[in-house]
Amino acid sequence: AMAVLAEFTPVKLKSRLNTWQGMWYTAVCSNLLLALLFHSWNVGDTIWRYSVAATAIFGVLILVLQLLFLVESPIWLARKERLDAAARAMTRIYGRAFMAAAPSERIPVTNQARRGLANVLLIFRGVYLPRTILASTVQIGQSIQYFAIGWYLPLISAALFGKDFVYATIGALVF
């Protein structure tokens, strides 16, 4: 989803792509509030099952919303020589009529990997290599940050606010 947004967001609005961090914090806080709700049901040590079930419900909901509203990348479709589908995607995105060129006027895509590992290796060639290195570096850095804080937040919170589940969870919400 972020790749599609980055591809079609006008330059003057690209800074809005960082709003996903606010969404991430909202999701974490919502999950902590759900954990407090599940704890109030006296489910004991099986609380993790309720959290996983809530995550599954939200995951399915997000999947359905993506299927309904997310448009496939027209550039990707065009590179796969699916020009009619790319034109439909452009029409849906921009709200104007787009039409693919007639089959006799189309220029075939050359040197295109068709399947499997060759497709994956494309991100390590040409103009994609610097982007792949940058994206990988950012992802690794963010993962270290999120795992260091996110996974250990309950332990940090319990050390600061006490071992009681409610106080530790409220402390995590304060963070």
C-alpha cells in the first residue's frame, strides 16, 4: 500500500505518507485498550488468544477494505503488458477516462523477467539497486527500534509502574 501511495501522491503532499506512524501508535494504543478489556473479563493466562483473535478480525477487515478500495499499480500492470488493466486502474485513480493503445500500436516490454527468482532479482539491478539498499536500511533500522521498544515495552512499563497487569498496561499507554 505504501508503494502505491508513494507512486501516486503529488510531491507537495508526500510528507503525509509519514502519517502511518501515527496510525501505528493508534493501533498499539487500541490493542492495549483491548488487552485491558480482555483482562476485565478474567480470562487469565489465555488473554493472548483474545488478542490474537482481535488481530485476526482486524486483519480480515483490512484485507476486505484493500480488496474493495486499493487499486493495483498501473506501472506494474503496464510492465506486465496488462495495458487494459493499467488503463482501468488509471481511470479509477484519476477519475478520467484512460484507454490502452491498440494491440497493433503497442511496444513490447523488453528484457523483462517473467517468473520466480528472476523477478525478485530485478530489485538488485540498475536503478532499483540504490532504492533497494535504502529501503532495506530503513526497514532494518525501524525494525531494531520497534523491536527494542515495542517488544520490551511491557517489561519496561512493569518495572516503572509495578507488576500489576492493569498498571503496567496503563503505563504502556502513557508511553
